[in-house]
Amino acid sequence: MSWLIPQQKRHLPGKRWISIMLRSLHLVGIAGLAGAYLFHQPQAAWFPYLLLAVGSGVLMVAKELYVDSIWLYQLRGQLILFKLLLLSAAIYWFTQPKAWIYIVVILISGVISHAPGKVRYYSIIYGKTLTREVWLGRSDAKIRDCGDN
């Protein structure tokens, strides 16, 4: 698995500014998409926002996977996949827009992005906070079990 999760994070020049720009574009896309879709605007009104939201979201995921794929094992990555599942389900299950889906997705986003590290880095799979040090089995790693969170 070293090809997926290398010994050290991969370097990405300008990573912080790339993240800021992608997140900002993503927020514009989500806001425009939700507003136009929920207020029954024609597809022509919301489709560009859909492309912006999906495109920026895919690029944010690609950036995270490139830099450090341990993200997939942590709650922060798993909730992104859950949000994608919710949004995908909305397309197939409902003929009319459902506001609760957008609200849940936005709440998940807000909570996980501002949660403390022990929550964001928690792994449901391993039942503990999973950091790079823990993953690599370093002796100086501080492992927190479920009960310590």
C-alpha cells in the first residue's frame, strides 16, 4: 500500500492556495446549484453550477488523494464519499428537489471541516484516531482508542 499511502506526504507546490481556490469555487457551485435547483429553475440556470461544483469537488478529492491517501481511511474522507452517495441518490430517488438532502450535506461539510483533529482523523474502520504516524507504526505515535475521543 506504499503506492497509495507513501512514507511521507507528497509535495504539491502551492497546495494551500490551490485548496483555497478550489474550496471557494466549490462553494459558489454548490450555492448556485442548490438555489437554482430548489427553486425549480430550468436546467440551463443550474447546469453550469453543477459543473463547477462537481469539477471543483473532483479536483479537491484528487488533491487530497495525491498528497496523502490516508484521507480515505479517516472520517473526513469517508464523509465526502457519504455526501457523494447522498447527492447521487437524490438524482435517482426523487423527481422533485429535496431540501433536506442539501441541508444534510451542508451540515456534514460544516461540522467536519471545523471539528477537532481527533474527530476529522478518526477512522471508523480502525476505531481510533488514525494519523500518518499511527499508520506507519512509528513508536512515537500517540494512539487514541474510541473511548478517548
